[in-house]
Amino acid sequence: MRALAQIWQRHDLGKWIIGLIILLLLALPLLQYIPSEETLVTNLLLFSFTQMFMLVTLASNWNLTGGFTGYVDFGHAVFFGLGAYGTGIVMAKAGWPFVPALVVGAIVSAVFALLIGGATLRLKGPYFSIAMLGTLVAMREIVRVSRPLTGGGAGLTLPPYLNRPLFYYITLVLAILVVLFIRWLRQTEFGASLIAIREDEVGAEMRGINTTRHKITIFIIAAFSSGIVGGLWAYQNTFIDPDIVFLPARTVEMVMMTMLGGLGTVAGPVIGAATIYWLRDVVWANFLDYHLIMQGLLLILIVLFVPEGIMGTLGDRSGTTVGRLWGKYISPAREGTTQAEVNP
Amino acid sequence: MDQFLQAMINGIMLGGFYAAMVLGFSIIWGVMGVINLAHGEFIMAGAYFTWMMNREYGWEPFLALIVILPVFFVAGYILQRILINRVIERPHLISLLVTFGLSIIIANVYKLAYTGTPRTVESAFSGFWRAGEVTIPITRSYVVVAALTMMAALHLFLQYTRLGKSIRAAAQNREAAQIVGIEIGRVYAITFAICIALTGAAGMLASPTQAVFPFMGAPLTLKAFAITAMSGLGSIPGALMGGVVLGLIEVFIATYVPGIGTNLGIVASFVILVVVLVTRPQGLFGGLKPAGAL
Amino acid sequence: MTGNGQQPLLEGRGVSKYFGGLAALSDVDFAVYSGEVMGLIGPNGSGKTTLFDCLSRVQEISDGQVFFKGKEITNKKSYQVAHMGLARTFQVIRVYRKMTVLDNMLLSRQWGGQGMLQIFRPSQQRTKKRAHELAKFLLLDHVIDEKAGNLSGGQQRLLEIGMALMPNPDLILLDEATSGVNPTLIETIKDRIRELNEKEHKTFLLIEHNIHFIADLCSRVVVLDYGQKLAEGTPAEIMENEAVIEAYFGAYGEGENDSEA
């Protein structure tokens, strides 16, 4: 493993391979036009990839609050859903064209993040996580009962637009942009502050970081980005309802992918998303019924046995592990150690 | 006025159920520091057991306890030994994720076995008592009685039996408990087993009054979390008060806010949860330890 | 150095802190003057760290006021106070264990006070230089790429001091900087504090159990007991103060069987 990592670093193989992959991905839809006996590239394949790109983006967004800042959000799907509904409502009910509608969806998401973050980001560790899960479920029900606006449980239908290659490109470009953005962010002082907050929030605040402002800012950024994905998804799917969109399982996906890839690393969510997506689609397509059960099992296995994630195992030290994230919040079984900290 | 009274009674009855429902969750958290996100799924499983007995043998729901209690006890014991044990001394995030994974597995196993069609449980005790303008559903009354019995039994067990005291000791200071000879591993396993049995029983309590389907667990888990966080970990009186408060709030919102319905019970619990956690992290009532001091 | 009539750098008036029914601090008045090295001592549980928490705004103050550089900071947040030039270390060592010494130092640089846009600047080269310099100053340069968790207790204490110094603060609160440190390093720490105090005019407030350390370094000492100020004066005066002796040793006196934990 070590030797591999060293070779990797020395030749900066990473950049070349990534470049190559991106080129391939960009070219993929064009392969449709190569005359051949079989269809190499079907719309279904493009659709598949589109889903994967969206997952990569979502996992990366989640990683912003979860992996970088240490606030494990169990309800992140709510921003995805708000983006979906924001876009959907404005297109279906007000007849807006897609692009402005998408912006509206993202803004709705961001504004909600501002409002809810003010309250939930004060909570620590598991309380934050579950409060966000509660937010997700609550929003689902709110959308469900707001029939006049959202179509309620019956859902909302958007104007159809079937252009698989276009969605493919849009989501691919979005994913690339988001990952690049995150990479840049990490190099800034803002990024370093987030990591400090994750490692020791009290200490970070003592050393001059306005933790509240930082937390809310990254929260809004992640929400905005996931809102965009939500809007895209809604348009592509043409139909949304509260249950598909505000799905706790979606957040779990993001968590799992990021953890598998490496919490708090830049490449982690990308690798994790790709891996899990293909595992799901390729391997599990054969076991359709057991699909979610296996997902649950996978989550347990990842948590217990691969805490560093793939990137961590490959030597990327920039991230963190599930264990370290809430090292302070250990069970009462270890009461002895925490008391010393709590009582001056 | 009658509407108010009716709402009060409904709220208290719902609260009684919630209190019983919360017990297992609260104690697991308080004693072992594990937040069991699969809690609702165990309730669901208990409800399904009840339905099976009801459909196959025509058993009254309460009779299903004969099957549920031992089965869930054993299942809980085994589960604790093979899985939960690994997450006890580790950060909460791990137990959250593992139990969350567990919840997905259980819910979908049941979906496979029984499909997503909602099931109903028939009870001979359906019907109402009337007191003036107020109606009191019979089944729910029995549910409340059963719930109170469970709580009293649990309380007596924890206070007066040796095992109960060991559990409380382990919750408060693990090392000291071990020093005086309490075998922690066994205590944890038995505690978990008891709690799962209680939770299965809660499933039985739930079955006559709501539709039984594989995904009914999630809102219940959230409510359990809200109540426990509010009322302190491992606190039985806290569970009672917290449960009743939540029940009352849900019913009153459903009664007095037009066109809403009980779906928004979730919203209510969530809002309460966030408000309480932000303003009073130590919880509202005492318990083994306050919710904020993890 | 401590002239009367000079405005204190840090001042607390009637500071009180209650945890439920327990008064961790009762009505504590004190002042730290610019350029001093002041000591804060007292038996365990006397409220020293709580006082630090209140001063550095890590905890809310139940009653009373605190002033830093003449401005009231009673209700400010800890990062605001940090911007004003106050730094502190913690009783339980809080370094980022899995990160290198260098990363620890870099994560402690001064942030903000700037507008929102500024924080998106890339990390400054300037800061790296300062981190290296400080590491050298604290004898940590040979371990600068080691994981902080691998350092000895004493080295971790030094690292904490380094982290506190990164933003170039005016007042440094050190909480038990010598606890768990071997005697040689203690001398080093003493040395460094003296140097920072004399050459760079930095003010120190030290919580200590090590009486010799305090006697050597501090010009003034405040004694706390049960959350109240018991005595104040030079180290020599304090060590002869009967009430202080009783507070510390009364519980450990011969023939007495309470052992105060």
C-alpha cells in the first residue's frame, strides 16, 4: 500500500488519471455517433452516469458540513428536496423556464439553511444530527399537507424535457465545478478554520475564529449546491413527491459514500459515490429486492471496519475518521475521563 | 369545552402510549450511551408479531405478549452481543450510524416478508365508553393501563432487584461498578434485552390503534428521541411526563389547527426538540443523567 | 511595572459564576496590569480554571463584569476577545493530536477581524515563517513534523503555548503550564515566559500548583479558595499568609483525616 502511495505521489499520477477520466467522461455521449454493430452508449447508460454525477455532488456537499466542519448532518436531503420543490413549483405552477426556476430552488434551499442553521448549528454532535433528521422528516410532512402549493402527497409534475445528453453534461460539469471549488476552499483560511472547528471548536473559537459565522456560511453553501442538484433531479425526473425527495435514505447515502471514500477529504466523496453507485447498480441490480437491506449492511460494515475511508487508507491525512469526529462525545461508559474536563 | 376535554383525554392516552414506547430507548441511551435509531423498527416488529398472532390464531393483541416478550428478549441479547457491544464505548456517531443501518435492514426485511400493504389488528375491545359528551376508546384505555403497568414494573425492578441496581450502577459509573464485581458485559446484554422486549411490547400496544406497515418506525424513533432528550436519559417519570406532554401537544394541534391532521405530530416533536435542546440542554426533568451531558 | 493609577490590562469586578446551586466563583475582584507576570493559585476546586473560562469568555459570567484594555468584555464571545489580544491555554491539553506540530501551529494563527471576503485568501506564507520561528523558540523545531499526539506531555504543553502565541497576543492566560512536565522543560518554560515578558512586553496570568515556579516568575499572586479571593500580594507575602497556608495545608495537616481531593 505504501509503495503504491509513494509512486502515486512522485509522478503525481493522480492528476493524469483524473484528467484522463474527465476526458473520457466528456467524450462519452459523443460515442453515440460512432457507427458500430451494437449501441455502445445508450440513453440508459447516460442516465446512469447522470445519477452518479449528482450523487458525487451531493456527497461532496454533505462532506462540507460533515467531513470538514464535523457537523454530521443526517437531514441534508432536505436541501435537495427544497431545491426540487422550489424549481418544480415555479415551473409547474408559474410556468417559469428552467434556468431561473433552478436558481429559485437553490435560493429557497439556501434561505432555509440560513433559518434552520441558526438554531440547529448550536447543537452539538448527535443532537445536531438528529435535529436535522427531524427537520427532514418535518419538512416532508409540511410539504405533504401543503396541497395547494405543492400538490401534496400526490406529487408535482414538471414540464417534460427529455434530453439525456444535456443532463449528462450539466451534471458532469456541476460535479467537476463543485469538486474544484471544494479543493480551492480547503486551501483558503476559511477552509482551515473549518477544520479547526472540527478538531476543537472551543479551542478554535478561543483562537479567534467566529465559529457561528463560519458554520452558517458553509451550511448555506452546501445547501445551495444541493438545492441545485435537487432542481436538476426534479426536472430530469419530471415528477416529484414528498416521499421520493425528502428521503432519509438519501442522506444515508451521502454519509456512507463520504465515509467510504474518506470523511473530510476532497476526493473521498467522489470515490465513495462512484464506488457505491456502481456497487448498487451493477452488483445489486441482480438482487433488486435485497438492495436496501444490503445498503444497511454496507453502512454497518463501513462504520465498523473502514473508518478511515479509502482515501485515508491510501495515506490522505487531511481527512478525519468517524471515530475522531465526536471523540469528545463518548458514552457514559467512559465517564471517568470526561469528568476531569468538565469539572474545573 | 367538551372538545377541550376530549382533546385532553386523547392527549393523555396518546401520551401514555408514548411513555411506554420511550422506555426502552431511554434506558439504552442512559445505560449504554447508545442512541438506538432502530428503535422504531423494533416497535414495528412487535406490531407485526401481534398482527400475525391476530390473523393466524385470532389472538387478542395483548396475548401476543406471550410470544413477544421472550422472543424479543432473546433477540435483543444476541443483537447486543454481536453488534451493539462494538459500539458501546465508541463515539455516538458510530452507534447512530450502525443503528441506522440496522433500522434500514429491519424495515426492508419486513417489507420483503410482508409487503408494504398496511395491516390492521382486530381487537374485541374496540368501541367506546361514553362519559357525557366525551368518548373514551376502550382499546386505548387498556393500552394506557398496560403502559403504566410496564413503567411501574420497570421502576420496581430497577429500584429493588439486584440486577436492577447493577444496571443503575453501571449507568452512573462503569468503572466503579466493575470494581465492586458487577460484570458489565452481562449487565449491558441483559439491559439491552429487556429494553428490546419492552420495545416489542410497545409495538403490541401500538398495533390496535394504528396501521401496521414496514416504515411506521421512523416517526416513532424521532419522537422517542425528542421525549428522551427533553426528559433526561433513563428517567421513567421523565418518560411519562415527556410522553404525555408530547401526546397533548399533538392532539391539541390536530384538534385546533384546521386541516392539519396527525402527520404534523412529527413537526411538533421536532420543534419541541430543537427548542428544548437549544434553551435547556440539561433536559426538563431529572434522570440518570441530563441529555446534554454526553 | 505595576504603577498605581495605571489602568489594568485585564480587570474583573465582582465576578461570580454559578452552576445550579453551586457557586464556583463568588464576587471576585482582581486586576492584571500590563507587563506583569501574575500568578493565580488555590487548592483544587477553588475556581481557578472557571475564572479563566469566564475571563476568556468560554463560559458565561453569572454576575459581575470583566474589562480588557479598558473595554467591557463581559458579554463578548471568545473569538472577539481573542481578536482584542487575549490568548489562553487549557488545563487539559487540547492540541490536535493527529495533526503535526506545524499544522497545529498553523491552525492557531489569528483570523478575521477582517471582512468576510478576506477569509477566502489562501494561507499566508508569512504565517508559516512565524510558525517555524515559534517552534524554534519553544525547542519544538526538531519535532515539527511529528504528530502532536506522539509528543511528550511537556512538549505538548510547549506546543500549546506556541499555539497561544501564534496570533501575537498581548495577554496570555496559562492554565497549569507545568503540570505533567519534567523539571528541565519547566526551566525552559520559565525562561521563555521571562523572555517574552521582558523583551516583548507580554503580560502573563498563570494558574499553577508549582509554588516555586510562581515564586520565581510572578511579581504578584492572587489566591482563590472556594471561589472567593482569599489573598493577594507578592509571592513572599502569600507564602506567609496564614489563611493561605490553612487553605492549602489545613486539609492535609497532621492529625486531620480529611483528604481533600
